[in-house]
Amino acid sequence: MKITPPTDEHIRHAARDLGLTMSDDAVRDFRQLVTGAIEILRPLDAMPDSLPAPTYPRSRWIHPAASDD
């Protein structure tokens, strides 16, 4: 999944939807903040989506009795 930072227009649109007014400086600052947060998440985005198969046999799952609760 590719994570892309919002554009200035996306930020302005979201602010308007929330009833907020943002100056150009506030939009720029917010975009920089979000872009920094996205950059921190890039290593997670680069991780493989699949888990390795277990290397040991799995035991059968048994539903616990009510008395075990």
C-alpha cells in the first residue's frame, strides 16, 4: 500500500468540511507535519505482507468448557 502525503488542496478541503479556516502558512505547516509522520511509517509500508508458514506442527484447538471460564 503506497502512502502519499496530502496536497494543499486536500488539506484545505478537509478543513472546510470540518468548518475550519486555515491560512496558507497553517496548511504548509500541517502538510510538513503529516509528511514527516508518513516518512516515519515508510519502513512499515516496505515490510512484506505475508507471514512465513509455521515450521512446527500446530495442535488442534479445543473450545474451553464453561467451567474453565
